[in-house]
Amino acid sequence: MKNKNIESKDFGQNEYWKNIYKLYTFIKRIVFPALISAPSWGQLNFTAGQTFRDCPDCPEMVVIPPGSFLIGAPPEEVGRYDEEGPQREVNVGKFAAGKFDITKKQWAVFVAETNHLTTHGCAWADLPGDAKPWDLNPSASWNHLGFAQDDNHPVVCLTWDDVQDYLLWLSKKTGHHYRLLSESEWEYAARAGTTTTFPWGSGASHEFANYGTDTSFGKGLIAGRDQWMATSPVGSFPPNAFGLYDMHGNVMQWLADCFENSYSANPPDGSAYIADVTLKTTGDLADMNGKNSCSFHIVRGGDFGDPPRSIRSAARNWAPVAGTTLHTYASSALGFRVARAL
């Protein structure tokens, strides 16, 4: 009888703790995320500089204040390319931008929940046998590169389609619209109220960004605070005045805009340029002539192997490269940052 009473008491205790665990799991998985994303949790009254997350595993976001600025570079700026003009005034509304680039850890959560596969390989993977590093290495991926990355490094080697799948998943997960930044939003946020070549001043400095040598492309450089030949952990350098990290250098960032070789048709309201027109290009851009503008998308920020010219606030770039498409092109120097409507 004594043993039976003890067994009954233990069974009751086990049931008690089982119920406690079920309650904890329900709060963690259902209640807490719902509270975070609920409008009553202050979501309708964002203030500039405020940071927030829509779920525990979601990117940390920074509220960017509305304002006006001149997009592009003035003719006298050292390193300026023709496609960085003409300068135009753009009015940017309030929105939220990722405090950091999306990290490997955040991408891994998406992969675990969706079983998403990246199958097209990656350029500049730095793997053994990369005789032509600019070509896609079929064995390379976001989780298999020739240089070290931990969970806090920006995720790279993602195609345009991979990024769109992540944005769709994050939007469904949170109930909020996540997207890429427009080119105007990106430059406005990168400048953070400045008009100089870089947000920290007129000259490049490895104290503020992870980039390459002064004259060549494709090779990193260790100097000053910049102690990485390839990618660096997000947040390794000081933020700009808007509270954003790594807007210059480290990895380029996919943007929402289709390609245009000037700002003559750039939307004045800060939205993305998405007109799919036949390109008429010459000179250095002759290989793009006759192709559709939306078969290319703008990428910004420069990367760990770029010279100072390519990490300027006004510097523009685009993808994919010749011989690839938006569906297949990925690079170890290209990641992304998210935006969210407010």
C-alpha cells in the first residue's frame, strides 16, 4: 500500500510538470510572438531610431526617419561613375531597415523551417580548385565556403530567388510586409544625413568599414579595425547616425530596383524603380544592350574585396554578371538587408 501511494504521488507530480511545460511552450510559441507583432504593443507609434523585432528570431529593425536628400554623386566627386547621376531630390517616407545584414544564423532558421535548398553554386567561394573564381562553383553554398564564417557573419551566396523566398516566409511568419530596400531608401539610410563621400567623411578608412586595397578588386586587406580578409561579423564597425551597421563594405546588398543607367527616371517618392524596359546601353555597358532592365537588379554597399571607390555612399553596382541570371547568380560577396513598412 505504501508503494502504491508513493507511485500515485509521483504520477501526480509528473502530470503537474507536464502541464507546466505545455503552458510554457504555448506562451513561447504562440502568445509571445503575437504580443510582439500586435499593433497594441506600440507598433503604430514608431519613433526615429527606435529598434524592434517582430519575433524572437526575426531581424532587429531600426526606424528610419522620413526626409529628403539628393541621390547620386556630384560631378566633382572623386571616383564617380556616369551612372551615379544626374543628382535628383528624393523624398523618403518613414520605414524600418534591418540594423544588420541578415546573418547565417537567421538564414539557418529559415532553412530549418522551410527546408529551402540553394542549388546553383556560388562565385568567389575561395574553395580549392577555383581557377576562375568569378565563375559559379557548383559545390559552394551559403554554408560551404573557403573562408571561415560563424553565425554572426552575413549570409552570402544567395540568388535573387532565394532572397525573395526569405522575404515571403518572414512576412507570413510575422504578419508584416518585409521587402528589400529601394535604391533611394538605401542611399538615404547609408548617408544618414551626410553629403560627404562616406558617412564618416571624405576619405575611406578601415576603421569604419571592411573593404579591400586602394587600387584593386577582389582582394581583402587587413588594416586597423578591419581584421578580416573576407566577411566580418555584423556590427564589427561603428554604426552610422541612423543606427545602421555595415552599410559600406563587408558584403553588397540586394536591392528592389531594376537596373537603369542614370537617375533620370528615378521615382521622386523613394520607391523602387521597377520599369521593365529594353535597355539601350553603350560603352562599358554594351553587353547589357537590348536586354530587359528587370533582368538585372541593383546591389549596393561594396564588399570586403572592393577598393574605396566602390564603397562610397553613391557607388552603384548590379547583378547578375554575364553568363548567369537572377535565378542562378550568387556570390560570396553578396548578401541582403531587409526593410519593413510602418
